[in-house]
Amino acid sequence: KQAELARSEAESRLSLVADRVEDVLWVRTPEQVLYVSPAYEAIWGRTCASLLADGHSFLDLVHPEDLGPLQKAFHDCISGAGTFDETYRIVREDGETRWVHARAGMKPSVDGQVQVGIATDVTARLREEESLRQAQKLESLGRLAGGIAHDFNNILVSVLGNADLARDEIQSGGDAT
């Protein structure tokens, strides 16, 4: 009874932590999902129950261009051929596209091997990085335009200086050639 009570308390503490993490945590066998944290609902826009009922349903939302490589990496990990570390897009049912970075690996358990993984919504970070790249491009363009304007100004000063000399020469009655 003490061991069962200790196990139950440990599961409660683990559940408390997992339920508050913004990343999706999961545990699965090749056949089924054993656990998925509530963050799945916030990121994928689907219920945890839907994933528990069909362990491959998360693939329904994967962007078509990312699906093939993702399925291969997922299959390789589940079959025990390594770890899983992929960044891919999902297109939620509400039409929103999100970027997800998922990592997983096979771990021994009392029931054999299980896949333990974590998925992070990296959409905001990727958007910020893209905004930073755009700002850097605009800054470079501004520097280039400033450099060109400076060089053009140097040439213009020389032309205007020569024009002033020619005007002064003409006014003094000299030969302007």
C-alpha cells in the first residue's frame, strides 16, 4: 500500500508539472499515445482525447511539404533507429500556421520501449528572427544609400567648384576654356 501511495503521489506531482508546461510532453508506444500534456490543445488546436484515440492524428495537420520527412524521422525513432529532432509546420483547422520543434527518443519502461518527447511552438521566435533579418536588410540598404549619396556629393562638390572657377574667370574677362 505504501508503494502504491508513493507512486500515486509521484504521478500527481508529475502531472502537476506537465500540466503547467507550455511545451507538449508525450509518452507513446509505436501503437498508441499513453500520455499527452494539455499544451497539445493550445498548439495543435485539437483535444488531447483526439490524440489519445488516434496516436497518428497529429500528422493530419502537418504541412504537406513537411509531412514526408517528418513521417520518416518519426518512424525511424519509433523503430528504435535513433532520436527525433525536427522542426516542421502545422496548419491548424482554424487556418493558422505554426512552427513546431519536436524532440523525442526511445526510453526503456516496464512495458518495454516507449517514446518520450517534447514539442515546442517556435512560431513567435521564427517570426521575430524574420523581422530582425528584415530590419538588418533595411539597415544595410540605408547604409548603401548613404554611401552612394556621400560619393555623389563628393563628385557634385568638385563639379560645382570647377563651375565657380569658370564663372569667376569669365567675370574677370579671362579665357574660360
